[in-house]
Amino acid sequence: MVNGMKTFSKGGVHPAGHKELSNAIAIRNAEVKGTLIFPMSMHIGAPAECLVKVGDEVNEGMLIGKAAGFISANIYCSVKGVVKEIKDIYLASGMKTKAVVVETAEDFKPGEVKFEASDWEKLTPKEIVDKIAAAGIVGLGGATFPVNVKYSIPPDSKVDALVINGVECEPYLTADHRLMLEKTEQLFKGMRIIAKAINAPKIFVGIEANKPDAIQKMTEFAAKNGGDIEIVPLQLKYPQGDEKQLLKAVIDKEIPSGKLPIAIGAVVSNVGTVNAVYEAVALGKPLYERVVTVTGGGIKNPGNYLVKVGTKVGDLIEQCGGFTDDAVKLIMGGPMMGFTFSDLDTPVIKGTSGILVLSAKEAKKGQRTACLQCGRCLKACPIGLQPTKLFKKINSGKYAEALKLNLMDCKECGCCAFVCPANIPLVQGFRLGKRMAPKPPKKG
């Protein structure tokens, strides 16, 4: 603990933040135009079942994809228009999915559709979870796990703490920062809604030290309206936003290997998710738009935008003044865990926290060489894995042996690759290993 601020104890790195490019810019509404693309898979789990066909008229807030299983999520249209095409597309992650292409109506005006508000304090926990499921809410920090599943606490489990992730430790991204400054009251209500749904007696909000204005505003609001909500300032260290590191830092508990936070009596939710929960439960509004940071040295006018899901990345970048002359790399998400892509028609989805455009200087990376056996990756790994050994096993096709070295515990946070002087693509190797590794036999 330094200056009264907590952090996790094992590993971690300190990449340059670059938050100053957009952290002082208030959230603005992104413009809507042309065609929008709605993938049926914006979440972990089964793709949604498409409910529309070519020629159908759709509207803002209309259900166009129905959750197709326990771990799945509803998909809502974000504009008024007509279905022009249903086709297969590739997301920035490389995933192939069916998508609905909608041509926006010329007379569309965002916000015209009204939703039915409710007094959430009178709802039962099950009614709250049902509303969250109906709204299609997934984790907005990037994991995109359907949160109604997370909030459905098993009968033999007990929640001791709801921990809110206000860390936003990825460099460049500032969407959650702006939400804490601009939607403070909504967030506090959203936290209490979640706490009621999961019967959590205590709420903690972890915020890193590079957001002093957010820490101050949230702390002052908690003092006047909190009581059961504690703001926890944290030291700067990546990947503090990961569930394991956040829980270690905030409540000093460690999640056992292969287990979820509920195993230690905790539930974790991101700030953006909390805001979506408030809007769904209190306002009756499904999830079809979110705040996205558009930033980087390759963008002329970085900023934070409330963006309709389905918006093409190219249209969003155009609203930010377009690319600079030395823009060379597009990333969906942050530079540590995001996905590089090149198709400007790629749509913003529920898990899109940021669109990052790197300049040539920012993207510059040294040539790959042989492993130096320096041990930096071992020291940086927040899970305590052996990245060099794992990579060698995977590179040799020994995927089962990589599993024995706890490959599945890797969060792909990028700490190892960040400190590697040999520029070895460690994270890409681990992703490959997970896909190629033999699956455990089915029970029964």
C-alpha cells in the first residue's frame, strides 16, 4: 500500500496511460447515418436467434435477435429503418457471425421511442434479473458475459461484496471515467439495483489514482448518499481491472484457480455495465447504445461518444475528423487486450469500449528475436504463470502439456508481451494454444 492506496501484489506492469487525449472531453452523441450492422453474436455463449427478415421495418429498441440458450443475450435494433440484408460477417476478434444490415430511415430521430419506467425498489431480486436478461445486458468491460447469468446466484452460495470496476486500466480508454463524472447518480442507483438482485450487503468501487476527479466526485456523492458504498482509491498498475487482481486489491481475497468470484463471496461488474443495468431496470431501456472512446495519435479529434450499437467504425472515425496522415493501426478495445482489425465496416458491438487508432510512432515495435531467458515475463505475470515455457510448448504443438502448466488460467492481459525484449508474440501464442488444446471429456 502506497499513500493509503491499495493494489494487487503479484506481477503487473505500468504502460503509459495516454488518457489525456480524451479524459477531459465530455460524452457526446454520435451521429447516425446510412447502414448499421447488428451481429447476432455480441456476447459469450450461443448466438442470438434472428427474428427479422429482409424487407422488415424495424425501430429503435426493437428486439431483432432472441437469446438462444442459458448463456446468450437478446439483440436490439438501435435505429428506425428497413432490413436490407442478412449476411455473415467477421468481427474484430476474427469471429464469424450472422448479422442484420439495416438501412436507417431518413426521418429517424434518436430518442423518440419511449420506454416504460419502473420503481426498482419495489421489484424482487428475480424481477430485477429478469429485466436485465430481457434488456440483453452483457459485461461492457469487454468480457461480454451475459450478466443475468452472473447475477443468478446459486442457492448454496452467498455474496459478501459487490465490487464495481471503475479502474479502466487499459491505456487510452476513458469512457468509464466520463461515466463516473457525468452519470454519478445513475451509477449509484445502478449499484444498489445490482446489490438488491444478488443480496450483497456491501458495495466497493475501485478507481485508479489517475482519475482523481472521479475519485473525488464519487467519494463526495457516497458520503452524502452512500452509506453502504465505499470508494476505494487504487495505485496505478495494469491489469488491475481484471477480476482476480481487482478483488485482491479491493477486498484482499484471491480467486482459486479455475473458479469464479462467487467462490470467495464476490461479484464484479464494470461501470458501464452498472449504467446499463440502471437504464434497463429503472427506465425500461434495453441495451442498444454505449459510450465508446475514440482515441489515439492516429485520430484527428479524439473523444467519448454515446454510440448506437451497429454503427460502422468508419462512420464513427469520420465524426472524429478522420485519420491523421501517420495513422497505421486500428484496434477495437485497448492496446493491451484489444483486437487489431482493418475493415472500417466492422460494427460497434456491446463490448466495444474503445476504437483506438495508433500513429506510426505509437505502433512501432522491434523485430522479433530468440528468447533471451531474461525472466521478465515471469515477473510481470499477475497470475504467476511461466509464459516462456507455455509458449515453447504451444510452439511445439504440445497443447496438452501447456494445459498442465495452467494455460487456461491465462487472462491474455499482455503483461508478458509488453515487457518481452525479444518481441515474442506471447499472447497470440496463448490464444492459439487455448483453441488447439484437447477438450476435457464430457461427463456421463
